[in-house]
Amino acid sequence: MLKRVLLPLTVGLAVFATPSPSARQDETDNWKTALGWNGTYTPPEKVGDNMTDGLNLAQPFGGVYFCQDIEWQGNCGYSVLQCYNCIELRREWSEMISSMSPDPGTDVVIYEGPNCQNIGGAASEAARLSYPGVSDFRTIPPGTWNDNTRSFMVRPAGH
């Protein structure tokens, strides 16, 4: 089934995209369903604020599944976001995520500070997660990531 996706632009315009059905999309949805995903998409504006200027339609998009409790429990969300844009988490998600996974072919870099920075201010990567993600943020060295993520960035895998 084809679905129309409304992508908000920072200038108040919208772009319609019609994703084509594919085996990769079925695979992407199946792994999330196995974790308990109810099929609901979380709009990007409900996840966080885009701290990057504008929307570059030349950049790819990637999906991220995240939950407030370990082992994919509690309040969970799934959103498709543009790669290389820093997402500063909204209050209902900031410092509350305990498990997270990007879609296959996508990585997500998490940061403990706002604006995709470490608390010390360095813009270096804090922790990079690849598919199938991490079900318990307490296992990410040094063991202080549980409920400690304030921003993140989606990237194509390996970039």
C-alpha cells in the first residue's frame, strides 16, 4: 500500500513524497513489530526540535525506534528523520530513553548534551548505535547512558 508522507519544512511549506513499497520496507517494519511496535509513526515534531538550519532534500532519511524503558518497554516511538540533522529531544523524551535502534542501513549517534554535543561541549560523537540497536542503555560504555540522552543525529550506516 502506498502512503503519502507529509514532510514539514522550516519555511512553512510542505513536500509530498510517495514511498514505493519494497521488501526492505517490509523487513524494516517486521523487526519493529517483533519488539512490540504498534505501527504508529511519531511525527518528528513530537520527538524533538531540528537544531540544523533548514531541510536539505538531497540528504537521505532514516528511521529510529526508541523506548523509555529497557528491553523495548514503556512509552515507545518510531520516527523517520532526515540524516545529518541534530534532533534535540522534547521534554517527554529528553533524558528518558533507555533503548533505541535505527532502521537497517541507518546509524544513530546519541549525545548527552543539547545540540548534538557532549556535556563537555565537544561536538564529537558520544555513542553510535547501529541496527539492531541497544535494548538496554546501561550496557553502553561507560554505563551512564540510561535516561541520559538529550539529542541525537540519524546518519546513513557507516557515515
